[in-house]
Amino acid sequence: MDFWRKNRVAIIIGSAILIMIVGVLFWNFISDRQAEDKNKKTNNFIDVSDVDNIDSVEAKLGEDMKITQGYLLNYTTKKSGVWYMSSGVVVDVDSDNKYSIIKVKSDNNNSLKLSIAKDKCKVKKNDKIYFVGTIDLETEEINLTKIDTEPINYNNVKEIDLDNLITNIESIKSNNFIVHGYLVTEGEKYKLFDTKDDYKEDNSFGNYFTITWKDEFPYTGTQEVSVKCKIADTYKLKECELVK
């Protein structure tokens, strides 16, 4: 008792300090576990070390693909900038005041539409043509920069057989992507960012996907989500569903 009376203040203070230390260590342990779990969750989606490699994404087409918003957005923007060179036979040419839509077919009778300014369209039905252009992910057409009845000499293009080009577009548009990101609701508009920090730091066009839902979806608010979607356009996803 005499020991307690003489040292109780020191004992109480020491006990309080010990409890505080244990509490801090426990909190750090919990925080580290949460961070580890979050990293594991992200890593379960996709290895982003080859984020600039378009082929790494396309090698997985044909199955539901788990992917981060940033990885998918990087893919769609880079894909829209790839110049393709191919050839085919003209099936039809339809022009308005500004543009011509040229339908071409392959040797296997698969067809694709090409779009070009009317004054640059110098081809007609049954012509064998050569062309260079980029994929319009929304219309599934090729926006042409060059078309000719003779082979084209063009730098920095990807030569591709017409059948393979058609298959590539169909595979991209039909594929389901399970996209992990940060969903923001603004009125009736839904924006999917890569992370909450990306939303806070740069809420500008080109940093997010706008998404439309497969069914009516009255969700409001902001949160980290996974959504199953198809690509509608470079900055648009469609037919989206929440993935639990």
C-alpha cells in the first residue's frame, strides 16, 4: 500500500502512456492491413505495368476483362490514334453535301464502312481501293485521311488485312470490361474516374468516362465501384451494370 501511495501518480501516467503506445501500434497495424487489402484488390484487376501496350489489352478480348479505369481510358485514347492501312472492293458510295460513306468488302464478303470528305472521294463501285484511316469507336467506321485505287505509301501506319480489321472492331465493341474506378454523379450525368484523387485534382474532359446504364439506375453520390460495361466511344461506356 505504501508503494502504491508513493508511486500511484507515476504508475497511472506510465499506464496511460503504455495504453497510448499500444493504441497507436494497433491503429498502424489496422491501417497497414487496410492498405494491403486495397492493393491486393487493385492488383486483382490487372497488371498496369504495360499500360501503353495496346496489344496487351487486345490479347484478352473475347472474355470479361477486369481492368482499371485509367488503363482502359489509356487504351481507348491510344486506340483512336492508331492509323490503319488496308484495302478492299467498293460495294457502294453514298454522299451528302459534305461527306461520302464508302462500303467496302473483303475477299470473304465481310464489309466495313469508310468515311471521308466528299471532295476527297474519287472512287466508284467495284473499284479495288487502298485506304488509311483511324477507327471511330462510336460508329465503327474508319475515318479516312487517304484513299486511292493505287497502293499508298504512308509512314507510321499499321498494315492490316480487311477481315482482321473488321474482326478487331467487332471484338472491341462486343467485349465486356469490368472497370474499377471512382464514380461521380452530377445530376443525370455519371462520370467514372480512375481514383478519388483524380476526380479532385482534374475534373476535366478527357480524364473520365461518361457512362450510361443498361437498366434505369437511380444511383446518386460518389464512391469507388466496379462496373461491367461495353465501350461506346473513346470517352464513353455503355450498357453498364454495378458489379458487387
